Amino acid sequence: MSGSDALTAAGAAPFGGCSTAPVLRERGQHEVFCGLTGIIWLHRKIQDAFFLVVGSRTCAHLIQSAAGVMIFAEPRFGTAIMEEKDLAGLADMNDELDKVVDRLLSRRPDIKLLFLVGSCPSEVIKLDLARAASRLSRRHAPDVKILAYSGSGIETTFTQGEDACLAALVPTMPYEEPQDPPSLLVVGALAEVVEDQLRRVFDEMGVGPVKFLPPRRADELPSVGPNTRMLLAQPFLGDTTRLLEARGAQRLVAPFPLGVEGTTAWLAAAARAWGVPAERFRAATEPRAERARRALSRLRTELEGKKIFFFPDSQMEIPLARFVSRELGMKLTEVGTPYLHRQHLAPELELLPAGAQLSEGQDVERQLDRCRAAHPDLVVCGLGLANPLEAEGTATKWSIELLFTPVQGYEQAADLAELFARPLRRRAQLKVA
């Protein structure tokens, strides 16, 4: 294979896939977490940021229990709890919020970026957090930048919280200078260990400078402009991508970096944009890819031929389905996703096996009926559905765990496969017992 052919093959689909496959569209009762859940991984990412949810005690309990962090440990999130007098209009919510923010920033001088996060209660009473953020930002400038976004679960799924958070950051990103060289922007929250691994691969390929959104610190926001090339690390960043493209950034079309195949094609998109010679690309990627393949081969023997059903929950379902079907040999009974962004997922759809059943949106009772009729070996779903399905004898994997766990890149490919193998092992052990 010639040098240019090798890079082309890294991003090509050998089969027709599901690009034109019919999609079953569901509109009914749905079972998902709200966008507040994104705070659980975002607060670990931006080290000098704080996420202040303006919501109810229910919001506070959700975040604290899901994050597994006790509030006395002073994590980088909290809740400004709306009391009955606030909801009844007996107190000026803006005055109350100002007091909470002033008290928080006086206690935590390490905070340099404060997010006011809207919730269902704050949106129901039409509290304008964007205006509050602008007012408070002027008061606390230049020490603290204050932004607002919505984590409400009224019309969203839980990963859209990250999209809303990053979209709030885009208008504050510096403008790129016309003379700046082309840069690569990796968009989507990644674990720091994954960032470091990917940065090393980009350095070995000669791709860069490489920047990440969100950054690790508030003062490290990357500049953006027409010389910016961006790679999406997550498939649920529609609003953020649209705003970056409006600033002139150019999206590199690629599958998402899950598994060996997805990671190689994702890196190849950057290599093509930078004109990296195929020999250099292979030298940077092939040793890592081969180690990942060897690690995956042990897990493929456990998972090959097993049937899997994806409920719509995280918007990661289609890239995950591509990974488990092509690299682990699992059989797809149905792949549901809350929202199917055809433009961003086009390379993934090409890589799905022809005939895979796709569904968009949720009607939970109808999908449960189809799931039971399919008799899958493993179901990927939210926590609200997992326990009833487990009681019926079906092994499940919590979709939210696939967000909490570092799963992108070569080094994490076997860890990702292990997340699918573990519930089946547990179910087998229970049957023996």
C-alpha cells in the first residue's frame, strides 16, 4: 500500500453501512438524567472553575449522590437552593443569588471561572441567569469570570449539559491572529491522562499546536478563528460545534476515537489536514494500535456473537455500537439514540453493519417491548431501566458509566471493552451461584 493509500484507508469505510438506513423515530415517555449530570465530570476538568446550580434540594441531592463526593470535601460544585419563598415570588431571586455568589467567592478565592447553571425550577420561574451572570461578572471582574448555561432536564438528555457548558465558553475564547499558524482544537471533555496520550501522538506525527476545549484552567482558553481545525472528541456537541464554525473553525470529518479503528481514523483526519507522510503516521500509531488489538483479542473471545441492545440515553450509542460490532463481534439488535446528528455521525453510520435497526428519540414502553422480544445478552441503558431489567434476568450496563470512565484512545480500548464484558461475567456467576 502506498503512503497516501495508507492514510486514506485509515478513514475509509469498507462497507455500505447505515448511511441511508431507515430510522425509527420515537416520541413518547423517556427515561434520562438531566443536563446537570455533566457537572460530575466537568468539575474535575476545569481546575479553577466552580459550578453553582440554581435549583431545588432535589437538584442538590442528584449531583451529590451521582458524583459520590461529600459536600464537606469542598468539591467544585454546589447548589443555590431555591426555597418556597423564592418560588412564590416573595423574595427577589436576583438579590438572593447575588448574596450567595458574593459569599461563595469570598470563601473560595481559588475560583476564577463561575458557571451559574439553570435547572428545571429556575427555568420554570423564568429566572434570567444570563443577565445575572453578566451583572455579577462586571462586579467581580477581573478576578472572576461568570457565565451561565442551562442544565434543565425538561427537553434535554444528560450529555447536553456539557454541550451547553462549552457553548457558553465559546464567545469568551480569544480571537485568533491572522498570522497565527494552523492549530488543532480537540473539542469535548477528556480525562487528563487521555489528553496527555493524544498529545504525545500528535507530537510524534508533527501535528500542532494542539489545544483542548475545555481547558484545564480558565486562563488557558484557546484562541479560535479561520486557521483552527477542530476534531470532535464527543458526539453530542452540536451547539458548541455550530458556534465554533461561526468563528471560522473548520471541522475535520472523522469517526470518534473509540477503539482501535475509531482512534486511528480520528488521528488520520488530523494527519491528512497537516500533510503528514503515511510512514510517519504509521510510526506514531501502529505500535499503539497493535498493543490495543492484542488487549482486545482476549475480550473479543468473551463477547463475540453476544446480542446487545442500546436504549437512547447519552448520544454515544452509535459510536459505541460501531466499536462493539466491528472490534468485538457483538450483534446489534437495536441502536437507539436521543438525537441523531447525521452530519457529525456520518462516518460512524458508514461503519455500522448493514441492516442495523436505528431509532431516534424514546418511547420507553415500546422500546422495552422490542428489547424483551429481542432477548439481548446485554442492554445498555440508564439507571432507571437497569434495575427492572436486571430483575427480569437481563444483564445491563449503565450508559452513564461510559461517560465517567476514560474510554477514548488506544490505551483505553481494552478498558472500554471490559465495561461490556463485566456485566456478562457477573450474570454468569450469579447463574452458577
